[in-house]
Amino acid sequence: IKECSWSRIGHPEELFTIGQKQKLKIIKIDTQGRSTQVPTGSAYIQSIAMDENENLYFSSYYDKSIIKISPTGTLETVATFDFIPQFITFDAQQKLLVSQHNTGLVYAVETNGTAIQIADFGTRLYNLKVGENNQLWAKTASRQVSRILADGSVNQTSTLNTFYALMPLQNGEFLYGAYHGVYKVLADGTEEPFLTNGELYQDYVYNIHKNSSDEWLIHTYKRN
């Protein structure tokens, strides 16, 4: 209600009547009536990921660390590095992976917080995901979709004009998010619309995720 008027209102009845139908857009869901404040020193969040137990992780630019937020709202620093962590994701075994800021280096984070380098894309990354067979995928600075093959070499799959989100599928196919929607790239390189649902995707699609209930979660961002 508080977002529906430019001026202060005394009661919702000044804008709505009981039984009146309205077209609404959900902007936030808090299922347990609580929220968690990220520490001020960690305000510059580089990337966000969630594990299978619904713990939320984010990489902190200023602290050079990865913070975990439990479903109950408890914060815990799980790793601190001598480099700035950027993109984070989980592999098939739920091991946390992190890329180094402004590089193509990718590390696996051990349970004791130690970072072990596992891959190098050779150029700056703008996204990091894990596909089938634990294959690493990334969006690189040259607007290419690249993946690390079994022998450690880098395979450049596609070059796209403008895109943000990346989600690998099966058999070499993947989704990417751009302005106005989500698109699917087939193994032969052809593209087709995947999610272009009117008003919902009038903004930039920055992240794509599919949860355990096979629901698509789309993170959009309005530039202005």
C-alpha cells in the first residue's frame, strides 16, 4: 500500500475499496515475517548463491570474504581470501566455487575456508555457473559463453551481442537473460524465445535459477 501513492495517506480506503480488483506485481516475499540486515562493511555484494539447504551466500567486495545467511537469519563468515571474490555458485556435490575479481580464475572453497584453484578461463568473467557433468560455464568480458572441458581447455560456445544472466542446460544448450526476456540457445547455435512474458520482463534479466520444485526464478534489474 505504501508504494501506491506519492503522498502520505491515512488509510488504504483512500485508494482502494473492499472487493475491488487490482493488477499487482509482487516485489518481495517474506515467508516468515523477518528480514536480515547485511553488515555495513559488506554492503557491496558481488554475487549471491543458495545451497540445497536454503542457506544464502554472498561474496563481499570490501571484506574479501563469503558470508552465509541461514534460513533463521544467522550470519556467518565461511571464508576470507587474499583476493576479492566475485561470482559464486555450487557444483553437483554442493562444493562452493568462487571466481577472483577481474580475472578468469576459479577456486573451490574447502570446508576450512581454503581456496584451491581449479580453472582459468583466461579472461575476466561476468558470470559463473555449473552445468551438466560438473562442467564450468561462464560469460566472459568479450561477451562469449565459454566452458571448461574435461582436459582443462576453454571452449568458446557462442558470442552474443548483449546478455547478463547465464544458465547451462543439457546437451550443450543454455539460457541467457537480456533485456525483455530469457532466450534459449540450442546446440546448433540457433536461438529461440524461452520466457518473454510481457511486463514481467521489461527490465534486464540478471539471474536465472530453477529450484527443486521446477519453478523458474527470474531476477530482474531496472537500470533507471
